[in-house]
Amino acid sequence: MSSSASSSKRPAPPAVIPGSGNNIIVSPLQRGNPILECIRNVGKELGDIVADYQVGRTTGVLFLSLKYHRLHPEYIHTRIEKLGIRYTLRILLILCDITEHKDAIRELTKVCLTINITVIVTFSYMPLPTCFAYVIISESYEYKPPNMIKERVDKDYTFMLCTSLTSISRVNKTYVQTLRNSFGVH
């Protein structure tokens, strides 16, 4: 093989074993995206993935600027098709960077609703770190037990009495305390 042929070909990025660490895996398609500079407090590595970003083992994120979508409306549909059902949680992170955005967001939301993709819309006036913070948060909660987000029900008698009686529109906590003290229930 000649040296000119081997030097003109770039080596493909190494395939990353999904979820091999706590890093966000970034598709080579995202090189040069300014949002990459905003990923802080968590590592990132290039990997051969279908999504733009892989967060944890089960979350795939596609990133779309509406300016780009206006120029290439077929692009995101092709990407969604390639994404298929590879991830448990699939997110379309939309950067709203145009003024006439309602129709585009409505169309993208309809498409995503029918195929079970979560849509997160961020706006260009938001700082870029905020745009990607949603995705980083989902990664940090991937292995948390569901009781982290479940309602906590207190088993304390006073709390249960107060909660049940204050559900009546004209009863407040002071009335509940008075009733409790008057009837000697402790």
C-alpha cells in the first residue's frame, strides 16, 4: 500500500462499548458542535454510535438546530429512522434558534409522539450549558432507584390527620391542631 493512500484515509474512531464508564459518548458527527464545550462535570469520549450522544447505557440523544432543520428538513427524519429502537429513552434535543419556530416544533413533536421519542426544546437565548444540562441530569439519575422521585408518604398520625382534614377547603392546619387538642387524640 502506498504511503499517500494510507495517509489520506482517516482511521475510524474506535467503537465504544456502550456504558463502559460514566462518560457521555459522542458521535463523530458532532465534532465542532459548540454544545460539546458545554458538557462539563462529566467525561465525554468519541464513539461509533447511531445517536449524537449516548448518555449512560439506555439513553440516546439526537441534537437538532432549527436553523439546520429549515435548510435540511429530511435530515432529522433519516437520523430518527437510523436510531430505530436502540435505546430505552430516546431524546430529541431541539435548539430553537429561529424566530418562526411554532410550525417546525409542532411538526417535530407530532413525529416524536408517534414513535415514543422525548422532545426537549431549548432556546438560543438560554446559555448553552443549560441546554445540555437536561441530558446530563438524565444520565446522573439512570441508576437511581425509583423511590427518589416517588411521593413520600409519612406514616406519622399527626401528619396523616392534618393531610386528610386540610383536604377540606375551609380547614387549615391551625383548625386541625385545635381539633386534635380538643378531642385529646395524640
